[in-house]
Amino acid sequence: MNQHKYILALDQGTTSSRAIVFDHGGRAVAAAQQEFPQLLPRPGEVEHDPEAIWESQLAVARQALEQAHLNAAQIAAVGVTNQRETVILWERDSGRPIHHAIVWQSRVSAGICERVRASGCEPLIRQKTGLVLDPYFSATKIRHLLDLYPALQQRAERGEILFGTVDSFLVWRLTGGRCHVTDVSNASRTLLFNLATLDWDDELLKIFGVPRAMLPAVRPSSHLFASCDAEFFGREIPIAGVAGDQQAATFGQACFEPGMAKNTYGTGCFLLLNTGSQPVPSQHNLLTTVGWQIDGQVTYCLEGSIFIGGAVVQWLRDGLGLIPNSQAVEALCATVPDSGGVVFVPAFVGLGAPHWDPYARGAVFGLTRGTTAGHLARAAIESMAMQTSDLLDAMRQDAHVPLTVLNVDGGASVNSELMQFQADILQASVRRPVVAETTALGAAYLAGLAVGYWDSTADVARNWVLDREFTPRMPAAERETRVRRWQRAVQRARDWEEREA
């Protein structure tokens, strides 16, 4: 029966919404994608229109089914994966968003972080959540919105205003407002979720002033959440998998054993290491996070988060006008043999792990009269690999394992020159699977496991197929020079903006 049914994965990302239909072999049989506007009200602030998120996600889901010539009866389940930490508040009765979504990249709540830090609560927050106190995470964004509108706090306390990360908002809409839920992986990114109890934490809620009444119920990642209303696809379809995008990608990469790691090259870059059934506290400014929960068993990960990865290409295209489209960046890079000594630190919205500096800003070093657009483009692309190197160094120290193999995925992983440079800088093998869009695949696997479409993780692991492996070939002296130059550039980009009181 499963051979004749499919899984629909909804992948709601930072710059676009995607939908992919997968078969039992983990192969994509149809896909649709739609970009939506990035709203940049002030420097360092990033917002999205929740209605644009919803409309684009619904549209691509319908397009993917149409492209595959499938109807809802042939879909065994829907899996949802999403940009994490992004905050949406909406009215329970009307479903109307209160404000634009505050995106994970936004630094709008940096001042709130400073005030919480001054209260001395930071060690407690770190111990309970595994996260650092940074505007990246949801709690201070919620606080920012509650402060923005008079009487919103009181309405939230009465349960009239709901909070959700993007997964919650999509499931709410897909179920016609019947289901206000999230999964453990998304909940663990809010600064409000206790890793030990696997529940919202009253002490953390009090620190940030967030009413429990506005929070979604927390469920396992592979779980029968509810069903999509028949109005959307012609009949009801079970929603059976939900996970944050990076956890979903780790699952899609079949990183099921402790010590297995993956890096996703998307808008940002995210390196996750499976640490097994126990959370591992980081001593090197990484994050301890929930990977997923299946059948009562929780898997934890160490994570390093890079805020600006593939988004540098969007900036080269839209901000500088150096390329007409994202695909043209490879041709521009090919006009020069190397970056010509140019180093680009893309700290447009501060620096993530392991620096956690919301006051850093983007900088370019090493410019000369001989610098061309090609040099700048190559330095921008190489910045993804250099930031990943910082993460892997920290992860090796935290995990006490050599980490000599890294699985990769995401849009920029198709750039073979970048992947070779990554292997050179890491001094590790880089393995790219045939299916590069493993985020959607992970959501599909989680949904399929919940409804018996796949029998076990061993069943889905058999679907992982190697496309290409990249091994280090850069001379050690050249690598050391590049890493040293990069570290010097990062130090000079740090603490650029004035700190908020």
C-alpha cells in the first residue's frame, strides 16, 4: 500500500516557502517553491508578513500535488518544517496576526536581552534551556511585541492572544484554528522551555513576562497532531510530523547515532551534532537543543548557528546588484582564481555561535585597487566555510570527538567548489547526499513514521545515498594563513554598534 502513497512535506523557510512530495524511497517526485518579501523596517530588524507566509505555503502545497498528478487521498501524511525562533502573535478568535512576524535574524530585542542580563538571570536561563541569552531566540521577541501594544499583555493573560513559531501558525491555519501546538524541537528554541522537564518553565515565563495561556501545547516531533481541513486539499490529510528546519535536516540526513553531524547551507548555516539521549552542556558557546522526540525517546543535539550563510548571495544580488540572479554567483566567482586576499565577515545582523555578538556588523577587509566584483563574491561565498570552521572547532572541543566527516545539505551545498573549500578548511571529509533538500525530507520521515508509512529509522536510513565526497587537498600552510586572517577579521568586526541600555 505504501508504494502507492506519498508524503507531502511543507518546508517554510526564511526567504521562501516550499512543498515537496516524497515517495517511499525518499525521492522527490514533485516540488514547488515561492519567495516572499523580506521586510526590513530598520537596520538589524527583519520581519515577515504572516499572511504572505501562509498564502505562499498553501499555494506551493497545492502546486506540488498538481505537479505530481496526485490527490489528497494518495497522501499518507503531511510533515511540517519551519524557520525556527521566528515569532507570530495572533488573535484566538479571528486568527488575525497582531503584527508582522519577528524573524529569527532580527536584533530588535537586543535591549531586552541587556536588561535581562543585568538582572543576573543569564546563568539560570543557560542551565534550564541550553541556549544563550540572545535576540535570536523567541522569548525576547515575544516580550518586544507585548510591550509594543497597550493592553496586549492582559489579552495574552486571558488567552485571547496566541503565540507560535511558524510551525504553530501553519498548523493552526491548516486545521481551521482547532489545533494550537508545537513540537519539542521548536519549543526548545524559545528560551521558555526546560530541557529537563520537557515543558514550559514557570520561572522562565516569569523572567520574560510571557503568560502561559498564550503558549501552544508541546508534542513529540513524530506524532498525529491533527488533520488538515478538507477545504485546503479536497479531503482531510493527517499532519503527523513537525520539526524545526535544522532538526528536520539532521533527521533527513539520517544522523541517528551519537557523533553524527550535518551542516545545512541555507539562509544561515547550522551545524548539528547528535549527542544521544542526554543533553550535553556546551563549554564553548554552542547550543544544547532538542533534536526530535519519537515514541517517548528524546534525541539531543549540540548546535552552532550562523545567521548569514547563503543570504550573502541574496545581498550580492539585491543589495549590490552584482549578479542578476542567485545562480550567477558561481560564474562571477569563476572570474578569479581566489579571493585575492579579501576577507568578508557577513555580520549583517551580528554574529551567532560561537561569538554571540549582536553588536558586530558586516565588514570587508583586504581591499586593494586590484579588487574586483569576482574577488568580493568569492570572499562572500568563502565566508560560509570560514564560519563553519569556527563552529566545528568549538564542537570538537565540546564533544571530545575528532569529527572527521561532515554531512552537508541545503541550497549552497550544490556548489562543489564551495564544498571542496569547506573540506580544505575543516581538514575533514565533506559528504553530500543525492537529496540535498534534506530539511523537507526529514519532515516527511517524521510524518511517515507516525502513520506507519516507514517502519523505523533503520528503514529510512537505507534511503540515504552519497552523491559526492570531498576530501582535503589544500596545503596546511595556506589553510593556516587563511584561518588566521579570518580570525583577525572577525575580531575587527565585533562590538561595532553602540550597546543598548
